[in-house]
Amino acid sequence: MPQLNPNPWFTIMVLTWFTFSLLIQPKLLSFTPTNKPMNKTVTTKPTQWIWPWT
């Protein structure tokens, strides 16, 4: 069964991950996000619903 032979596919996978890790990822991480993160204000909890039959 040729699917069990890892000889060509393992090297392709390793080369692909090295390419991604060393070349593509630093280029992608160098971009700055368009929207800066903002501090979210803490909101107060709403009052609980008061059921008329309790």
C-alpha cells in the first residue's frame, strides 16, 4: 500500500512547515492590525426580574 510509505510525504511536510515557520509567518506577523484593541468598560449588572407571582 503506497499510503503507508512516508518516504516522500514526510520530507514534503517538513519542508512545508519550515517554509511556513521561517518565511511566511514572520511576514504575516509584521503587519499591524487595523483596529487597535480598546479597554472595555465594566457595565453594571441589570436588576433581576421581579416575578409578580412569587
